[in-house]
Amino acid sequence: MNCQLTNLSLCRLWFFFLICLHINVPLFSQTILKEGFVLNGDATYLSSEDRFRLTSSSPDLFGSIWHHRKVDLRKDFVVTANLNFGTNTDYGADGIAFVLQNQCLSAGGSGGGLGIDGVSPSLIVKFDTYENGGSGDLADDHIAIVKNGDLDLNSSNKLAGPVCAWSSCDNIETGQEYEVKIEWQASTKTLNVYFVSDLRASYKGDIIANIFNHDPYAYWGFTAATGLFTNEHTVQVTRMPDNSSQLNMTQLCKGESKEIDLPGFTSYSWTPNQRISNTSIHNPVVSPTTDMTYYVSYKDGCGIQLNDSIKVKVNPLPTITISGDSLLCFGDSTTLLAHGASTYRWNTGSTNATNTVHPTTSTLYTAIGKASGTGCLNEASLFVKVNSPIDTSLFNENQEVIKANEPDASYKWMKCVDGGTYVSQEKGTAQRFSIQEGGSYAVAITKNGCLDTSNCHFVPKNTLRIPNAFSPNGDGLNDVWLIDGIDSYPESKVRVFNRWGATVYNSSGGYREPWNGKDNGQFLSQSAYYYVIELKGSMDGTDRTESGSLVVIR
């Protein structure tokens, strides 16, 4: 409540003296005691009540509790606490403040400034039970939001309020607990203050940029102080922020590295100096090969040393294997099967454990497997060699020999019957096959473990016989050049040339009258001649040209 002294000037003089004596001077010891809070000044932890007493009801006291883990103001958070303002109603002072500040864990001092006067930069929600004359305070117990350690509600550092703590402006120095909730909404940059579930004050603004000079990390805690007038002030924190900058156990996969980060402090010393990028920064990168605990000593802006640790768990990589054929014949397929993980991704795009592939060239197949639970990745590869395709083309080397075009292989020649059915008996095993009779033939070719079979290849019956000599001497024997089988080519053209290339015989439209060795009715002399026979008009499609030498004997 407001100051009730008859001599108000004396009240203000005493108040001013206390401020000058204690403002923002960290003369108190610090102890980390409960839930990570650093206790300053007269603050104590009442274990039987599970609460902090910031001050007892004695003059000139100061107490604060600061959580040693800073909150990240880029994220939402909520703090709830039960506050007890004591029982001194008429001459009770001064109240409790919820504070965000990024100076250190010993910030604050005693006096009418709620233990936080002069601490800058800071954002303060004050639950004030004392009217400081000339400072814009309400006579009733009230709430206001201010910044930078300036609790004068007439200054430009006032952000919201003052408003009565209760909407009815009732007294809160009743010895009872009152639940307060501090809610920060990062997306809208809004701070809401609730008193017993009633929204009493709000401030909207970019506190990171405009108050904390673009530093997103801030200590949070509660402060209280007494001067000439006193009250017992206690705090029971019932909900902690869930966005604190803290070290939590982390894990990585073997062979990976990871950043561990504890921002917002002034100096760091990490141990052990093993597989860590830098031991004196807030965010070193670690890459242990086995489970390891890293320890850090760090200091705040006032030189208070704190200690923390983080366990880094190293998860093993899954052992991935691939089964399947590693040698394929051209045109074949194989089904590859990955083992050792829960999910897979192949370089073909498949996400199944099985992967049927149809390579046309030698190909490296890779499967990346992910282990369940840890999410660790590993990979395996299988090189599948594809043999070159076998050339199954055939050609007639001459009238009596068929040749397979594929060299350096094993061959099995077969006779084709009934339009393409292979007779199983072996006909030959060489690249060349001598024809004993006309018909269709195929060959099965094996090379590098691969087998392929040619199409059936038709070979005409070998009925054409071209003599290489005859004797037109009138003795009735071999007097004409008889070509057996040429009647199967009724449109043939036969020409004979002497050694100088002159035509001595020419027939077209068939070879109906065999040549008698004459040219223009005169017998030719004994000599060697040359022929070209264009075989045409066959019924089996075996038209072709034959050529060679011929001797006329006298």
C-alpha cells in the first residue's frame, strides 16, 4: 500500500538513501540451489514449502532468483508462479518483480526499486505494493510493465500500466498466494501479464531489437526488496519456460559431427579437448566416435562461473548389404535385395528393399538404408556387369559353308524344321558349318557364360554345277558347256569373255542352248576364258551371280 508516514519528506529521504546505498551493486553471494536458480542476497529456498523466500519482513533486504539458463526470446514461453506479498498492509513494501535481463546472475539491489532498479537492459513486470510519491505509482497495489531498470511510471521507460492487481483494486498483502502468469508470444511480439487468470497488462513491441540490442537471449527471474517498510516476499515457480538455451543430451550417427550450443554468456571452457572444433566458443562442433560427455564452464556478464555438461550418444551405422546377380547376359534382368535397415532408397529411385533392374550396360547400383529409431544412414553398392550382346547373324561364306558372325565363342549348329523348330542333335561346333544338304539352319552361341540362338537361315540346295572346261571337237563328248541346275533360274544371263575382255558368248532370258565354243559361227581357239552368270528367276529367292574361269580344249 501507499506510504502512510506523517512526514512524507522523511519517508522520501530515507527511501533515497537506501536506493543510493544498494542500487544495482552485486554485493551478495550467489548459490545455485533449486531447479537451476541462482540465489542472490537474502533469497533462500524453503525446502519444506518448495518455494523461494526473496525477503523476510525485515528492513533493508534484497533477494533475487535468476534461472541460470537464458530464455530464447525468438520463441514462445510461459512462466507461472505463486506470489505471496506478505501481511503488512498499511506499511508493507515493496512488492515483487518478474524480470528479463541479459546482464548477469547477480543483478539487482535493495531499496524501493523492487531489487531491480537501475539494471539495464531489462524488461520488468512489477507487482508493486508501495506508492512511491512522485513516481506515478497507484495508491493501490498495482501492476506495470517498464524497461531498463527505470521504475518511475512518469518516465518514457514505462511500457504498460499501471493497473490495479485486482480489477477491484483490493489489497494483495493478505498472506495468501496469488498465481501470476507471464506469457510471451514471439510471433506477435506480445507480453501478457495475468493475475489470478485475469489478463491485467499487455505490451506489444520488439523487445529483442528495442530493449536487448538484438540479443535474443535473456535471464529470467524474480526480485524483491524492502526498505524502511517491509514484508515477506515468497515465490513458488510452478511452470518453467520450455525454450531455455540449455544443453540436453544429443545423439548423432557415427562419422557425423554436430554443433552443441549454449549461447548468451561471455566466456567458455569445454573439456575434454577431444574431437571438438573449439573449446572456447559457445557453439563448438563435436564429432566423437563413441559416447562422450562434454563439460563446460562458462561465465556471465558479472563473472559468475557456472558449469554444465552434455552427453553425446554415438549411434552405430546400419550394416547394409545387397544380394543379387552381379553378372548378366545382355537383355536379362535381376532382382537386387538390400538387407540391414528398415527403409531404403536406391539410386534408381526405388524405395523398396527389393529392386528389379534391367540394365543394358554395366551399372553400379547403390542402396542407402536408414536404421529405425536412430535414423542413421549407411549405404552399399553392387556392380552389375552386363556382357555385350551376342551377334547371332549368319551369312553364306560360299555355296557349301555358313559362317556365324560372332567370333571366339562356342557354337552348336542345328537344323530347323517346321518353320523354326530346332532339331536338338548337334550338327557342328565350329564357327563355320559345312552344308551337306539344303535347308534352314540355326546356331546356339555361348560366350562369357551367355547363350543366344540365331534365327533360322535358309541355304538353297546345292544343285548348280558349273564345269570349268569342255572340248568342242565333235567327238560327241563334252562338245557343249552344260551347266547343271541352271534351268532353276529361267531368267539367267550368261556371258563369256576372252582374255582381252571381249565378249565371245552372251545369252539372256535363260540358258536354253548351251554354248558350243563358237563365236559368230567360228570355233574359238584353245584357251582360257572367263564367265559371269547372273542367276535370276528362282522360286526360292536364291538369285545371285556366279563367276569363274573356263578352259576350251581342242
